[in-house]
Amino acid sequence: MEKTHHLTERRLADAWAELQNYADQGNPLEADAYRLAFADPEFLLRRETRGIRFQLELLKPDLDQARQGVEHTVVVFGSARFPAPEQAQEVLRNARKSGDPEALQAAERQTRNAGYYDQARLFAQLVAKFSADQPAAERLFIATGGGPGIMEAANRGAHEMGAPTVGLNIALPHEQRANPYVTPSLSFKFHYFALRKMHFMMRAKALVAFPGGFGTLDELFEVITLVQTGKAKPVPIVLFGSDYWKRLFNFDVLLEEGAISPQDLKLFTYVDEPQAAWDFIRTFYRL
């Protein structure tokens, strides 16, 4: 006789199969009081069930990562707009042919920023190479937001070393898909930014922030605030690209105005080379 949990799983699947039949037949779903609650999209998408959706979005990636042995991650943040060098070179060639000065200026900027893509890729390779020789329970996995740009670069570097990589993607109004280097079984999609950021920290043993925009800053300062306030354990926080970060922020102003304490400036460090970023993390944990 089948085990009880197998019977239960089959019956749960049957409930979802009923919904699939609606889609296959082109029939719109309508509110149905008789439908099982967990198989009722209209019910699950109500404002009153938002708390349930929070729980599900917290639980699903957690269970799946645990099942696949992902317990320790090195999180890489950075711009989705910094292309791979080969892409940047192609854009630059086309811009030169066009004779458009604005296009040329943008292409030259992209080519310059593509250097960060290469550096994120090399950094991830260092992490993956180290982890390959570690016991399963002590391995470090590269985790990113799963999108293009710097995120793609980090996933790509680990993937090229044969390591699984995590992508925590977010549903946005414009088209957004996971980059091709995220391990499919570790590619998660979130609706809520808050839950996504929570997952970044749940397994993070280090954070490396490459140059980026509003999203990168949001994620970076969330981590700094959690560590500063003791809500999270201290982790190495690396700001990659000292010129970029020091031009963007003058943290000494916060200190001069008494908005932070002197020790708060020790919560993070600046680096300009992939090896320096990895050495800082290794020194922190005495690896």
C-alpha cells in the first residue's frame, strides 16, 4: 500500500490539476466557495491573506535551499545595467559607426563599467574554487539577485567553476528573468522586496557590494543597519570599487555630524581587486 504522505501529495496535486484544466480549456477562473482554500487563487490573492503569502514566500526558498545543502552564502550585489565586456564592446563598435556623440558617450561609459562585470566574475570564481574543497556543510555558495549585470557576472563565475549558484529574483513591472547562470533548482522569484532581502541575510556569511543604483543601495544599507543595530551577526561587508563608493558617499560627514559613531566606519571595507575582497572574507573567518 502507498505510504500516507504519497497519497496526500497525490490528492493535493489533483486539486491543482483541476485548476490547470480551466487554463487548458481557456475558461476564466471565477470565485468558487467550494474550491479548496489552498487551491483558490482568488482567495490567496486577497488583501486579507497577505500574511499567508508572506509566510509562503519565506518558507519556500528556505526549504528548497536547505534540501539542497545551501546553508552559507556570499551575497553579491551590484548594478543590473553593467554589461559583460563582450556586449559592451559590441555596443561601442556600433556607436562609433553611428557617429552619434551621445550614443558614443554612453557606450564608452558602459565599456568602462564592464570592468566591474569581469571583477565580479573573478571574485565568484575564487569563492567557488575554495568551496569545492570544503566539506559539504561548510561550503560557501554565491547568491545574487538573479538578474543581469553584476548579478549575472557573479553567478557566471561560480557556474564556470561547476558550483551551484543561488538567484533571488524579484517580479517587476518590466520584464525580469533570472540570468542563465543561476542553478534552476535554486532560482527563486519574489513578489515582496522585504522577504527577498530577508533571504539574502538568512544565510549570508559575507556581502560584497559592487557599484550599483537604488536597489544596490537599498540592499547594502539594510545589511549595514542590521549589523550596526545588532539585529544581525557581524559579517564582512565589502564595498568593491573604492573610487565609486567614495565619490558617492562621504561617510565622514555622518561622523562629523554625530549621526554615526567612529566604530560604525569599521563595519565595512573598500577593495579594488577580487583577491582583496576574498582575502578580507578569509581573514574575517580565519579560513
